[in-house]
Amino acid sequence: MRQTEERQKRRRSYESYTEPEPSRYGKVIVILFLAIPMLSTIGYGAVDIWAVSLLSIVTSAIAVLWIADGWKARVFRFNTSILQIPILGMICIAGVQLLPFGNAGISPDLLNTPAVHALSLDPYATRFLLIRMVIAFVFFAAALAFIDSRKRLKTIALMIVIFGGLMAFTGILQRLASPDAIYGLRPTPQAIPFGPFVNQHHFAAFMEMTAGLTLGLLLGGSVKKDKTALLGIAAALMGIAIIMTGSRGGFLGVLGVIGFVFAARFFSARRGSNETAKPSSMLGLVAGSAALLIVVAGTVLFLDGGGPLFRGLGFQDQQTDITSGRSHFWGVALQIFYDNPIIGAGFDAFAVAFSKYDTWNGFFRVEQAHNDYLQMLADAGILGFACVAAFIFLFFRRGLAVINNSTHTFRKSVAVGSMAGCFGILIHSFFDFPLRTYSNAFFFLLLVVLATAAVGEERKKDV
């Protein structure tokens, strides 16, 4: 009884809260940081140097406008979320790795110019990743600071769902029409593209994040019935696209997304006194979800898109190594970590370090460990891994607090969907390196903000 009264009190306080008046500079900043992940996705995942250069310019514009907004309002707007600390920690580690304390290991007589000395085995790659991490931090900090109202949160969430549905539809059409070239223009002879991504597995990871948010809104009961069908179509397109990529990590990731959304819905129904007496709603939820899965599976089979997944799962073309070489990469990553346990071999220096421990014939150049957690150990040692673990812990603690305490249905649905999308790609990261694609990292950070941001009455009294 007391818990119900407290929730009703919070609901009345939440609904009576007046939204802050948006500033002119703030509106432009929101547009820019929403455009960054979308444009980077369209631009081949922002893996090319021209894309990173463009993003650097846009991020600099955000910083300038942010300062101008603070100057005009006489108050610099900044969110004190502790989720920013682990990212700053990784930036500091990368800076330390570039200090000239290392041994180049090359005789000066062999080169016309002095060899580079640094703790990182590949200082150039580490320096380039440091720039990317600074850009990501500015993006993350700006999103935390300017997603400060329910209206902005709703707008951004819906834009992500719409964009994800369009990208899923585009990717499916491209796979059916010209599977060997991105947009039918850019061939990728050494990879299997899907949609705008060079790597089909990274497209699956992108779909996991957008599908999580879509399912959160679809099953959260916060959307009007006339919009439910549109969300269902978007979710179906994303599911079809994930299966057609043939990504095993993507398949496991989307299972994690679905499981998280259903678990959140189930426990939320048990906690809410107004929902426990409605078993028919849960039955309808299960029936609708089953129908959606049948539609997705049937469409995939009709389009003959299940072949890549069946081959990936090992049902076709017997493979001698079911891990597709990953077990070897993982073993090398652990050896690199054992030799560099504190600060690692250097961010993005895995390709250079790999050659020292590779027991194969050396024909292949392996740039990633295909496991983001093991690669973090290899790249940044215990200190870098601690930053990642702290970020994940703080994210889930804050996100679950928002879900448990929010009295606004749409806010809770966005938090559930955003956390589900992040949960899916964190699972996928055990088998691949999806967050090393720049656009995926932007969308991941944006979902983290949507799941944890204090909006409405939460800005007056944190949940």
C-alpha cells in the first residue's frame, strides 16, 4: 500500500513538472549529435579516414556551440554522470601509451630517420584511436547534457527506430540485388558487406541496437494502437535483416535483446499492481510476439535468406573449426595480455603484436581479436579492462534504477529498449568487434544516454 502511494506521488510530481525552455544553440547541438551516428552509418560505418575527419569537424562545431550556449546562458551546461569517468580513464591510458618510454626494438643503423619510441607497439594506431575516443567522449557528454527533456528523449528514440527500419529495408534490398557491393557501387572483395557496412556482422550489431529500442516501445504499452503496426513492421524488417546477415554473434545478440525485453516486461508487470490482474495482456503479448517471429522466419525462408545463417551455425558445409579461427585469435590475445598485463600493448596495436605470437604461416594479417573483451585486455591491460567493467556496471545500475523508479510509461519503455539494445551488442562483443566500428559506438553511447538520462521530474530528484 505504501509503495503504491509513493509511486502515485511520484507520478503526480512527474506529470506536473515543467519542461526546461530549449535554447537556440541547444537545438542545433541536438540536431548535430543526432546526425553524427546516422551519417556515420550511411558513410560505410565511418571506417574511412575522410569520415573520421568530417566527424572531427562536426564534433568541433558541437564544442563551439556548447561554449556559446554556456556564454549566453551564463551557465555551462554539463551532466555530472559518472559514466563519463571510465571513458576518460581509457583516454588517459591511451595518452600514457604514447609517452616516449618504450623501446623501438630497431637498430638506428637500419633507418634513415629515428625510430618511434612509445609504450604502444603501434603508436600511430594508438594516436588515431585516441582522437576517435576524444570525439566519442565529446559526443557522449553533449548527449548527456542536452537530452534533458521528455520531448527530446521521445524525438530521438523515434528517429532511431525510423532510421533503423529504413536501414534494414535498404540492407535487405541490397543483399537481394547486389550482395557484393555496398550501394551497388563499392565492392568489398575481402569481406561480405551488408547494407552500408563492409562487415555483415557489424550490420547485425547495428540492427540489434535499433531492434532493442523498437521492441521496448512495441511491448512496453506506451505507444498508441495506430502506431503499433508500424513498430511491428520495423521490428520484422530488423529481424529479417539480422538473420540474412548469417551472423552467429548477431543471432545470439538478438536473442539477448528479446530475452531482456521480455524479462523487463515480466518483472514490471509483477511489480505494478495495476497490471498483475491482467493475465490476458501477457497472453496477448506472447501471442503477438510469436506471430512476429513466424512472419520473420517465413519471410526469410521465402527470400532464401536463411542459407548464410545455416552455414554459420554449421548445418551446411562441414567446418574443421567451428570458431572460424577465433580460438586462435583469442589465444594470441591472452598471450599478449600475459606479456603486457598492466597497460597492454597499446590501443589498436593488436595487428602488430599478433605477428610476434602467431603460430600460423603468417599469410593472414589479423587486426582484431574478434572478442572486444579479450582485445581490451591485450590493448590496455588490467587498467583498460577495469574501465570497461566499470562502465558496464555503472550503466546497468543506473539503467535498472530508471526502469524501476520511472512512473512515465514511455520513459520506461525507452529505458528498457535502450538497455536491451546495449545488452545485445555486449553479448555480440564476445564473438566479434562490433563496437570497433565507429558508427556502432556512437549508437551504443546514444542508447546509453537514452537509458540513463534524467529527464522530466528526474532532473529535480534523481531516481
